[in-house]
Amino acid sequence: MAADLPPDSTRSLQGLGLVGNGQVSMLIDRSGAVVWGCWPRPDGDPLFSSLLAADDGASGRGSFSIGIVGQARSEIRYRRNTAILETTLEDDRGNALRVTDCCPRFMMYGRMFRPAMLIRQIEPLSGRPVVRIRVQPTEGYGTSTLAARLGSHHIRFVGTDQCVRLTTDAPLAYVADERPFVLDSRLGFLLSADDTLSSGPKRTAADFVAQTEAYWHDWVRGLAIPFEWQDAVIRAAITLKLCTYEDTGAVMAAMTTSIPEDDASARNWDYRYCWLRDGYFTVQALNRLGATRTMEGYLRYLDSLVANEAGLDLQPVYGLSGEKILSEWEAPGLPGFGGRGPVRVGNLAYDQPQHDVFGSIVLSSAQAFFDERLSSRGDRGRFERLEEIGKRATLLFEQADAGIWEFRGTLRRHTYSAAMCWAACDRLSKIADRLGMPERAGFWARNARDLGNRILSRAWHEGDGLLSASLDEKVLDASLLLLPEIGLVEWSDPRFRSTLAALERELVVDGFMMRYRHADDFGKPRNAFISCSFWWANALAATGRTAEARALFERLLAARNEVGLLSEHLDPRTKELWGNFPQTYSMVGIITTAMRLSSRWENAL
């Protein structure tokens, strides 16, 4: 009965945690329900789709819920330094249970074991808790529920295109009938492909959880974290790791689709793909922490993209296996987050001109030529392929494009796009110098000087004393905060400092930075783009305003949800999280800002 279920939290991002292993991922809410999880990879059909359902998940459709009857309290947290999630549920009589969730990831037979699998353990903590299990996977983006077929120790869920097996030592009749029962011992649930287990579910679940915990502890020990804000940085790093698709090395912008950017705007997009811009920022942050394997995987992904793109007509976004066509359509079976549809699948941004993509590829790839830790080093062959990208950058840097914010109805000559084309030329000069190719180094240095002078000349508005986000007209947006980061101007440049002051006057709302204030294809934005506030904090620190930067960073950390995750947008008035979740851009900001602001280890101890 719905009355036995705990108050639903799927209409808020506050109580959502992420588990995953580089193959699959699941979002779990504080009531113990898996509310989003695509299968058999993160851009697939959602096996669990109640996050975007109409009835708040009360029917159980599109979820895998483990609930305590008569719930009065709940708590969700990660095990320290892991991607293992624990949910504690307590009823109104003091009976309590714990749900432990993870997707297994550890070394087995000399290779990483990361199957499409979710492990759930439940165990009583006090009294005699009464538990109800509901498993109602969907397919066709919520249009139909998979049929349940009972086996000896498992339930097969079969649909037209999906077939998964839930193996458990819980009473199958109770699970199949969604009937409450007393939980008096630990039980295991393993959701996987339609395969049998070599040992019992309780033993297998316990073993896989223990080995997964050991893996994450070992991974975290290898991170070069800052002295301050260690917990926040570790959680951000683990989350970024979970947002990679390890088979190809692709980095996803987020794990969800169509969580709206604000309460009523239809700004609902599918972010389960690899934006080359986001990928660059992500691997840059992980590289600063020493997570080089993730970076190497992404560099291999980029290398394959460049090799397969005839004519180098590079897109801003690709599928997880390099798919080029990401046709966009609306899923009729899902009304959306809180009924705020539409739910979109695919993303038309793949067909947009976004010229910053050239810089994103060269800046990401440059690491292979300078980092001695990497097993696959950059060579002349890779440099020559990158030169072709540089040539495209010099041809297109002044051409209008959709820009970093992916405007659908407006093309401008965006300063940031042009600046990233400059960055492509600048880094090619440095790579050529590293390879001992002085002629090519000089060639690309001259190109960079020419582009840089032309960009700054056209972007600077002397009368207003600011750099514009457009080469043709005065436009303010937060992408200007990145110009010193990529090296086009110095942090101390008076032009940047006056631009920073203008951005603070025009774009800051209740202590957070908007990406822009002008109307776009959907009207004027109402919520703050979280990454922009991290960029602002970095700019404050770099221009000597350290106390302000630290205060802003603390405000941003306070905006994280219960388990330390951030989405894409934030309502600056209510501090409510909006947008796809968890957002890699936002989690990157935690790492880069903490590393800039933190006291040094040698000075702190």
C-alpha cells in the first residue's frame, strides 16, 4: 500500500546519491529507492525511471524500492572514501534497517571487473523492522513495465528489449507480491544480466561489496588532494570517476536527462553524452589530483574521434562510443521531473557549430606531450593530426557559432569560442617546441599572436571599460572569467579586472554568479549556473581577493546535497538544486577551487 511507503523524495535532488562502476550507474534516494538507472550503459533506456514519473514513484513503477513500513526517519550517506551508499531507515517504533548499495568494481583475473550489476544489501539494525520490496523495471522510456517471471532463487524481468535477473535470498513470493515481511537477518540482492551466480547471493553480495570498498580506498589513496576541504574534493573526484564510461574513455556531462534548469522553463536537455568541453575540464581536474588513468582513457577517446572525423568537422558532443548522430526526440511515457516535461532523448547540440571544440581537443591532448607519467606519449604523428585541428581553428575563430551556452536560436561571434581557437594555436606552438620542431613552433606562435591581438581588439569596449562576450556587440556573460585561465590575458590585466567588476555588478544574484542575464531562446534565465560561481571564486583568488573567494567557496559547498553532490543550476534565492545531476562541470569546480585556495601541506602541519 502506498501509505506504507516513506515520504517520497524523488522530486528533490537533495536526497539523491549516485552509485556506479564505469559501466552502469544508479541514482538512489533517501527512502531506499533506485529512481534512475539506465541499462546496460548510462545513455541507454532507463530500467528505473521513476525520477521522471508522474506519481512521485508512489506506485513503485519504474523503481527498485526497499522501504521500511511506517517510516519516520531516514538518512543517506556514503561510506568513507568510496562510491558505496548506505541508507538507514527507521520506523515510528524505533525499528531500523540499513540498505547498502554499490556497483561492483575491483581487480579480478588481472583486469578490472565492472559488470552491469547493482548490489543491494539489507540488514536489521534494531528491533524487528518490517520491510517491503518493490521491483518494477521499465523499458521504452517508461512506456511499459517488464514482466516478472519467478525462478528457483531469482526473478527474471523480461520485456521486448530488456531482460535482467534479480537474484536474492529473500522470500521470492514476498518480493514478487510486494508483501511486507519481517527482516531478521541480512539479505542480498544482485541485479544483473540474465546470468547465474557461482555462489549464493548473500555471500556474493558481501564479497563484492568488500572488494569494491577496498578498490575505492586504494584509488583515493593515490589522489594528490589539497590540505583543506579533503572530504569535498574526494567526493567530487569519485563522482567524476563515476561519470566516465570506461569502455571507451568518454566523459559524460551528467547521468540524467531532462531535469529542468528551473521551475518552469522547458530547459530540459539530455546530458548523458560526451561534450568535449566538459571532458577537458574534467580530465584537467582529475589530472591535478593525479588520476592519470582516467585522463589516458579520455585521450584515447579523443584520438579515435579525430582519426574518424573526415575533414575534421568536429562536433561539440558525441555519444559514449563516438556516435555522431544524437537525434533529439521526446519520450511520451515520462511526464518529467515533478511533471515538468518534456523528457528529451538525444541532443541537437551535436549539429551546432561550437568553435571552442578545437581548443578543447588540443588543450586536452597537450597533456600527452608533457606528462612523463603517461604510458602513451604524444609523438609527431599525433602532433600532425592536431595541426589539422589548429588550421581549422585559424579559419573559423571569427565565425559566428552557438557558443559555450549552446544557444539554439542565436549565433554570435563569441569571444570565448575565439579564445579557445587562440588556445589551440598557442598550445600547438608549445607542443612543437617540446618535440624539437622550431619551425612549427614559430609558425603556431605567430598564429597565436595574430589571433590574440585580433580577439582582444574586437572584444574590448573602451568606452565601457570591459571585454565583451561577443566580438560584434557588447554582451556580458560569465565565460569571460575563463580568459585568464586559458592564458589569453593575465589575471592582473586591467582589462580583465574592469571586466570582472562589470560581471559582479551585472550577473551576481544573492551571492551567486549567473551565466548571463539577457533573454535567450526560452526567455531570461532565473537560476545560477553553478560552475560560473566556481569560476568567479577562482578569479577572486587569482586577483588577490582571497577572503572573498573563500567565503564564496564555502557558500557553494553549503549548496551541495546531503551526500556532497551538485547539479547544474542553483536557485540563488532558495538554494534549491536544479538541472541534470550530478553535473561534472560543478563537481570539477569543487576540485579546482579547493586546490587554488587551500593552505599548502608543508605550511599547515
